[in-house]
Amino acid sequence: MLEKAKEFLLNSGVEPVPEEGLNNDASANNNDEKQTPTTFSFHQGSAEDLRQIIPDGGTVDLLIAAQACHWFDWTKVWPETRRVLRKGGTAAFWVYGEFRLPAFPGSEPIIAAYTDPHSPTSVGSYFERPGRTILERLLVDVPAPEDVLGIKESDGLKDFQRVYFAEPDSIPDREENYAHRPGLVHPVLMRASWTWLQLLGYLRTWSALHAYLERHSEDLKHEDDARFLQDDLNAIREMNHSREAYVRGGDVCVRFWKDLREVAEKQLTSRTCANGSGDSIGFTLMDKVTVEWPLSLLLARKA
């Protein structure tokens, strides 16, 4: 992404955090002498109103937002997009949805229960809504530009598309809206091959987990979940890892993680097998597991 950004003379980043939290020292210090000088600047602001940052309309070639647009007020963002883009300029907004373990389809109901927004005992009910719901539904609830602008296509944004890099059955309302447009649905693009230890690290980053544990601090007092524990501790010690406590505990995150591993253990006919990428997979701490995320992309172009 950085290399692509260097093709533009000016790159402006916008973030709603206080400006003192932004690094504004990134004015293309990495350019070599053969490249056209590129400037990077960072500003406090919002997608709904870019006038302080981009006062002149029709000056932006490419407008992007990654893993943020599920919070936008589209009644304001689409008009602002039309204002700032130059003729032929492109807007691209994308998010990735809930993770899945394609090698272990039996994990899907466990993930669904853990992220259920309607269950007070699930971590999912502690995500901020409605943004998280819009993300989980892969932006299908975002209105098209013409639904907001209410003007002729030739006067505003055109070529609007919803593009998915996802399993077809993961796209909400697909049969109603997208089954007759197969060209907009592509194979999964966002994929990682992690150890189960790395997956635990990812799960511990969730903001919803932190909110859940703040509300249910007693959950941290659970005794160690004994499933896989001795083998995990042995693996940690073999690596001279200093964080045995990382795989201990019995809180909601550890229980969920071990529920997933139990599914893997039950599904595998032997300790390891091969997944689609050729990696060895299993259920022990350092075995690899493929993690996938569906990705949704909104595209529009200035007429």
C-alpha cells in the first residue's frame, strides 16, 4: 500500500482521534532520488466533512477507507465523496467480516455463539453497535450513492458496485440481491495460516472481549481450563517462552479458544492432516490453522 501511495503527489490521512495522537512527520522521507517527491500528511477529521482538509472540490484521485466505513453516516459521506473526487476519480471502501476456520466447519456454530449480539453472556453483545452489525453483514445495509444523492447518475457518482471476496453463503441476502450477479462474488482473498497460539493472540485483541471482562471481572478468576493445558505448557517450555500464563486461565476467551480446538480434535481422524495451502494442521498449540475473513468492497467513480 505504501508503494502504491508513492504514485500520488499528496496523500492525506484522516482520523477522528485528537491531532496530537497523529504522526505528521511522514512527508515522503522514504523516497529515493529517482521518485517523484510524495507528501504524506495526517489530520484529525471525519469522513462526513473533509472541508478543513480538502477545501477545494474535484481534487482527489482516490478516496479510500479500510475497516472504518461501517461507522460512516452515508447521508453525509456520499455527498462529500462526490464533492472531493475529481472527474474519473474513484472511491473504494472496504471491511472484513467475522473470521472462520474453513478446515473445521464444525466451528461455525461456536463462533456464532461467541459473537452473538443478542446473548448477554456472549462477547458479541459487547461490540459497539450498529457499526459492528453493519460490518458483520458485509456492508449490505449501506445505501447506494443514488439512494442518497437523489440525482441523475451522470451528475454524481456512477459505476457503483458491491464486490465480495467471500464464500457465497457468507453474504447476507445473497439470494435476493446477488445470486444473479456472479461476477461480483470472488474467492476469499484475506487468509492467514496461524498457529493456535497466534490465534489466541488475535482473539485477545478484541475490543468486545476487553469490554466483557470489565463488566464480568469475576470471569478472570476461573480456574485454569484443563483441556490441552499440560501439552500447551510443555510446548511453551520447549520454546523457552517466558509467558506460561498466556495459555493458562479459564476466562471466556480461553474457553472459546479451547472449544475451537476441541472441534478440530474431533474432526481430525489423525493428529495432523493437510489443508488447502499445504500446511500441516492439527489442534496442538503450534499446529497451523487456516483463518479466513470475508471481505466486502464498495466502489464508485465520479462521473
